[in-house]
Amino acid sequence: MSKLFLVPTPIGNLKDITLRALDILNSVDLILSEDTRISGRLLKHYGIQKPLKKYNKDNEHQSAQYWIDRVKAGQNIALISDAGTPGISDPGFLLSNLCISQDIEVECLAGPVAFIPALLASGIACDRFCFEGFLPHKKGRQKRLQELLEETKTIIFYESPHRIERLISELHEIFGEKRQACISREISKIHEEHLRGSLAELKIGLEEKKLKGEIVVILEGKKTEKKIKQNKYKNS
């Protein structure tokens, strides 16, 4: 029975791909890709020669049913994004959701996702967290940040390098200068970097340093009275 495969790809280092992912990409009839130029380099690196078609936010609504019909016709299709797991702040949810609604099997492989290594490297509590991904650029942005003000779990954001200063300034204004955070960039790549400190420290740091690459921001959740008492006890 044919199916849709959601295949995670490396977020940086090309070695961070599973053997199973390579097996699937070598066995399917075609591969849907967010950017065929980026994915083409990955496939070429591993000698995978399969038809590669573009599937991204610009054409997903128009083309989703077409690809579903191809699966119904007996073709196995793999969906990959530029980096990481399809559907996590990347195209993928719509296609998988429509497949499930039409009784087409969807299989998601385990693999890389940027926020997990960023969270673990942040030094901020990782037992409970909420993933926000990319905030709206305009409408609803401030409202969403205000809604997160009372959140006690660690909060995770994705952000682009040309908007990171704006995000840190907004977090500084809304959550306060003492709230701890970590900015992680270029995870698993040569220039991987983690900037840790209070929002006040990070805000000043970004005024002196321009960041490049993919960025994950880890923000400490609001401290409850219980956590505050525990911290006082540890410091006594």
C-alpha cells in the first residue's frame, strides 16, 4: 500500500541523517521538497537519484490534492523540508492532514529538529516547554507575547537573523530585563554558537554583534512562588 513519508533532513551537518531516511529516499517514487536547489545538494551528496518536485508555502494549497491523488494511484512519496522535520515551522502539516482525512497512511521518520539541541544547550529548564515557532510578523504578534507573560514553562521561538534584534527587544520590554534566555544559531554547523544571559545582557550584546544563520531563542518561563523559594534555598 502506498503512503506519504515525512522525512527529516539535517539542520546543518549532512552526517546528521539516519540510515532509514536514506533508505526511504532511495526507495520512494518521488520526493517533494521545500527548495529543490537546497535538497538537490543533499541528494547529490548521498547519490540519491529520484524525481524532485517543489512543494512549499507558495504552492501547497494548490498542489496538495494532486500529490494525494498520486499516492492513491500507487506512488510512494517522501516530503522533505530545507532542514529538520517537515511540518515543524515548515510546509507539511496540510499535506499530511489531508492524507489522513482521506485514509492515506502517513509515516513520519524520527530525525533532526533544531529546537531540541538548542533547548538542551541553553542551560534553561527543559523538562516542560512550549514551542511557539515563528511569531506573526505584524498582526497578533504583541497579543501573543502578552499571552505568554504568565507562562511558567520554557518558551521556544524560531527567528530570522534580520529580525532577532527586534524579538529580543520585545521580549526585554514585555518579560523584563532579568528573564534568562539563550540565542542559538547555526546548530550542528561549523559556526554553531549559543549566547546565554539575561534579556538585558542579550539586548546589549546584539547591538554589538550581527548574527547570521538559522536562530532558535530559548526563554525562561515565569518563576512560580515554589521555584523562587527553591532558588533561595539553594543560594542560602
